[in-house]
Amino acid sequence: MSAQDPPGAARSMRTPLARVRNLGASHSGTSDFWRQRLTAVAMTLLILPVIVIVLMLLGRNQAGAAQILGSLPIAIILLLFIVASAWHMKIGMQVVIEDYIHNEKLKLASIMANNFFSFAVALASIYAILKLSSGV
């Protein structure tokens, strides 16, 4: 502690600018943390209706599935669950990649692959739901 510090002041290695911005070591604050919690809550709320929908689809042929999925509320529930799940997966894998891959080039390539994979999974799933729900 220096002579200018008030009594009882805690020592900090953070710069004054970092204290003002209130950002951690990741330089992005806690946005990913809160987004992942938000998607977890969304999936928690949507899991029961999704399970009911899947149980309704068991044993049905494509025409029966299209009839069930043709309902707008059911298609919306499934689409919301897909978006929340893909986003949650992307954030979770990105955190793992950032924590455990130390080579910067490999880390960048892995994060890019994670983003493309998450987007492809979401897009394919959304396409399948829309195609089934439209009855085509």
C-alpha cells in the first residue's frame, strides 16, 4: 500500500480504467455468463412442453407428425427450444475452448468451428421443424 491510499483500502492490481469499466480478465464482463444462465432458464421452462410434444409424436407416421407440428403453438415451442439449446451449446463450448486451448491460432480456429457448428445445427433443426409443420 502506498502512503496516498486511505486506511482500510484493499490492494488491487487492476488499473484505474479497468476498475471504471468493471471488466474482468476476459475483457467482456459477465455477458456470456448471464446469456448462458438466460438460455438455461429458457430451456428449463420449455423442457416439459417439449417432452409432451415428443411423447405425442411417438408412433406417428410423417403425416401424423406433420398434423401435430402444424399447430402454431407447438412449432413455436420447438423453435424456441432449438434456438435456446443451440445458443446455450455455443456459449458453453466457447468457454471450454477459451479455458483449455492455449495456442491462439488453434483457439481462434476452434471458436470459429464452434460458431459454424452451432449455427448449422440450429439451422438444420429449424428447417426440419418448419418443413414438417408446413406439411410439405
